[in-house]
Amino acid sequence: MNIRRLVLDVDKAMARPSLVAIAEAISAVPGTAALNITVTEIDVETVGMDIAIEGQDLDYDALAKAIEGAGAVVHSIDELAAGDRVVPYVPRAR
């Protein structure tokens, strides 16, 4: 399956790793074309973030291993786009 976009819920310790170190680890995974790290929560000991990754034939297992190797923890996949193109998300009115 050609995974083109992943949004991951990730936590790290307050002190380290740095966001740059996490970005470097993700960038080293083959297929990664771009990424965005957004800090969503900060508490005394941890930093929560959403990491959006785009590319071609992304390997989730390799990305999770790279993130965990850098010292952070993947909690969940919050978005996944696969196929020939990325389908834009359109919020549904309820």
C-alpha cells in the first residue's frame, strides 16, 4: 500500500529529545518528503505533539522505530492517507 501521509500522536520527555532530533530521525527514513511537528500539550514532564509526515510509500514501522530511537513514543495514528493521491479532509457539518 502506498502510504502518502501520516499524522501521529507522539509524546516526548520535556528535556529531550529536541524537536530537531526527532525531525532528523524522521527525515532519514526512506520515502519521507516533508514533515511538520506541532506541539499540542506541555506539562511538567512531557510534551505532546502531532507529527504530520508526507512522502511516497511511507513505512509506518520504520517511522515509529526512528521516532522511538530518537527517544519519543508514538501513541496512535490519527490520520492516514494512501493511494495515488492525498484526498483532502473536509470537516462534516453536524
